[in-house]
Amino acid sequence: MQQQYSEQGFWDKLKGFAVKAGREVVENALLLYYAAQRNDTPKWAKTAIFGALAYFISPLDAIPDLTPIVGFSDDLGALAAAMAMVSMYIDDSVREEASSTLKRWFGD
């Protein structure tokens, strides 16, 4: 699945569906994205992260994203599973970057 991940695809999906997906899905995706950008995040963790993000941006979902609220529940599950695996690489700097992006998109 990592081969299907692209940074442009990630940002396009996230920006296009941010309001529909909801703050929690967007926050999880951003936390993973910023954790993957860290130099000290190991390759195995980046593989898990990019796999989850690839699922998130993939048009082939278990539950279509066109369905309001419910359509993103499988995305949230994939993102949450990846977050559980790599939580030790989601530090304060990652949280601050994600929070800054969330505030720009959603406000306080």
C-alpha cells in the first residue's frame, strides 16, 4: 500500500475532505504525517504510517467516503491503528505542527 501513498494525494484528500471527514480524522492523519517527517522515526514506523495514509487517500475504501460521517469510520480505524503502533514517535513537536494546521483549517 505504501507505493500508493503520495504526498500530493495526501494533501489533496485532506484539504478536500477536511470538513466532511471531521476534526478527529484530520488530526490523526496530520499527527501521522508529521511523525513520518521526523528523521528519527524508524523505517518500520514510517512504513506503518504511509500504509495507513495510503488507505486514507485511496478511493477504494471498505466504506465509501461519500457517505456522511460513517464513510470515514474505516479511515479513522486505519489511522488509529497506525497511531497506536507509532505513538512513541508522536511527540510535542509533532502535536504542535498538527495543532497549528488544524487551527488554520478549523479555527480554535
